[in-house]
Amino acid sequence: MKNLLFSKLALLLSVNLMVMGCHAQKKAVSQNKAPNVILLMADDLGFGDVGFNGNEKIITPNLDGMAKEGVKFTNFYAAAPLCSPTRASVLTGRSPYRQGIFAAHTGGMRPAEKTIPELLKNKGYKTGFFGKWHLGWIEPNKVESRGVYSPPWFHGYEETFATKSAVPTWDPTKTPSFWKGFGSEDDGSWGGSIYLENGVPVTENLEGDDSRIIMDRAIPFMEKSIAKDEPFFATIWFHTPHEPVVAGPEYLAKYPDLPIGQQHLYGAITAMDDQIGRLRAFLKANNIEDNTIIFFTSDNGPSDGLTKKGIASAGPFKGHKHEMWEGGLRVPSLALWPKHFNKGLVTDYQSSTVDYLPTILDVLDMSPSKKIPLDGVSLKSVIMGDNTSQRTVPIASGFQRLYKDIDLYAFIDGQYKICIPTPGDEMMLFDIKNDPGETKNLASEKPELLKKMEAGLEKVKESWRLSREGKDYQW
């Protein structure tokens, strides 16, 4: 009898050890699987409108925490000084000029372009897009005067919650009482972009803070991927703080001593920061924080009007959105992958939104197609802690519109930058290493350097033209 009891206990112990072993093995596999990737982007967030870049009035504890725990870029450029072109560059690693996206509301991303979600989807990733798309129409039957129908589900995203372009950052279906610009309606409704979820117009849960509304859709997408033990790629592009920028009462109350315009701007940014904190808490609660890569940036510098009114800030830089000055192009940028990326690293390595695709592929040990030219480079060695490398590929950008004959360019190669900052300007030359405020035009002092850099820009522009006219695409 005693021997039988011992046998049963031994069998039970053996079974328990096997189960524990299986759980431990499953946990180990889960921790070693392909990392999740999240792209976060603010809209019109100035370099100087976050705490981690020195603003002592703004409340952004979660972004500031990411800067301390991850990598902060101080020399990071948007591919253009406005939204649509930069967004195209993020997903493709290519200049928007290669794709015919010269400005906002012009063109749309071509289906032939290879995007991060398409490439990761082929590797077993679940892909989701949430927020402001602005790379083409998303309603097939709503034909507009500019642009083309090119929704996110044409470009590798399986699950989507998107608007075509800007909406109010509080109550996105209503016109703010003070707003008389685009989208405003006399009856108080919003006449601009609407939300579509997987192609269907949304009517529920659209009240209050827009960043929270977006995150309410992004988190369930991640939950489903976690439940199926599948890696995910989530693109979360906030509308904040693009105009009409509105903060709710709770967030206005955080800035009682500031002018009302800045209360709204800062309040909306703090609300967005809260949702980034919510996202990070979700990752931690689900034990995937250490297996998730997060990138954060802005699509361009701060709003023209808000900057001129002293409400928004490009920090120490001249200019704003729609200009090729540093203030229009240089944007806040962070990268975080706990236990992998160099903790607390602050790097002045020149980098750009075109670098996201090659960086993500490099980190995931994937190779981009060699048939299609990229404008970006991998930042893997930099964010892993290599402080010795210097960028060898210049950063080139542009902004073109028939309106006012706008045809602006910037070409950055090491410490020097040439640019046509605003319409009517001549090409200028600056030493942005020693003069980041662009106070002294060196064009007349260094004519040979100016000529050499102009030739470099023209070579890039010719490459852009060939791509745009079909050289890279299969017919």
C-alpha cells in the first residue's frame, strides 16, 4: 500500500515537472520570437514642444521616460517639411519625390511601392494602422479634386482605423467653437475627414480626446496578436498637435498660467503622452515590453501659424512647417527596445524618416530589395551604441506646389547644408554644425562648396525623376 502511494506521488511529481518544463519552454520561445514593432508619429510636433528636448513647461513624462530608457536623436530630419511626403518616406525608405508625393493632398502612395507592413506581413507579422493616413483617399466613392484613392489596406495593413487627413484633437466629429478654417460647419459638425474602421465609417466611441480614441483601437489589435502568439507591426499616427488643436477640460486645467492657445497645444500633447504611457503599461502588463521595438517622431516642424503666434516651438531652430529651415525639417525622435538598444543614448548622428525601413529590416535580419533604390540607411549600429560612425549618404528633401510656384529643396551632407528655405529665396549654404540656427549664409564665402553640393542635389533629383517616371516599377 505504501509503495503504491509513493508510486502515485512520484507519477504526480513527474507530470507536474513536465508541465512546468513545457510552460518554461513556451515562455522561452515567446521571449525569443520576432520582436513586435510600433511606429508612433505626432503631427506638426515641434522640436521644442517636448520635455526631452528641453521644454520645461510641457508635461510629457512618458516620452521623457522613453528618452531616458532608449535612444534620443538630436539630429533627426523629416523627409519633407509637411505631412504626406514624410509619411510616404517612413513606410518605404524612399524619398516622396520618387513616388510623386510633392506636398499634402497631392497624389497618393503607389501600390507598387514596397512598404514595411508588406514586408513584415510576408514574415508572419500581423499588421495594423491607426490614426491619420494622409497618403491618399480612403473612401472609394468620394472623388476629390486632388489626390488618388490609395488606402492603407492597399499597402500591407490588415486591420485599419484611419482618417484621410486632419480632424480636431478633441471631439473629432465636431467643429471647435473657435475654429473657422477647413472642415468647419455652421451646425457644429465636422465637415472634414471621418474615421473608417476596416473601410467602414465609424459612429461609436468618437468623443473626447482623439489620441485616446486612436489607442482604443490599437490596443485590441495588439491583444489579438498576443492571444495568437503572433508578432505584430502597429503604425499609430496621432493627429496631435495638428490644427485644429483642442484639449479637453482635464488637460487645459494642467496649464492654468499659459495663454489659451498654448493651453490647447500643450494640453493636447500631454493627452497624447498619456496614451503613449497607456501603451507602454499595456506592453509591460502583457510581458512583451522587452520584445517590442518602439520608434517615435513627428512628420515635420511646428505649425506655421502657431509658431508665428509664439504658441508652438521649433526650439533653437529657425523656421517651421512648410519651410526648409531646420525648424521645418528637424524633429523630435526616439527609439526604444529595452535590453537591446543603448539605454540613455543621446546621438547627434544625422538621420531621417527614410531610415526607418532599412533600420527595421536590419534589426530583424531581413534584406530590402536590391532592385529598388532606397534613400535611407540602417541606424542599427548607431542605436546599438556605436558612436564612431558617421553618415555617408546625404539627406535630401523637397517641397513642391503650383501654389505660389513653391519649389524648395534642402541637401545635407555632414556639417554643411544647402537649401532654398522659402519661396523666392536663392540657394543658401550653412554650417549647421557650428551654426544650427542658420544665421550666416556662406554661399558667397564658399562658392566651390556650394557648387559641389548643388551638383550632388541635382544628381539625387535626377534619380528621383527616374523612379517617379517608372524606372523602378514592373508594368
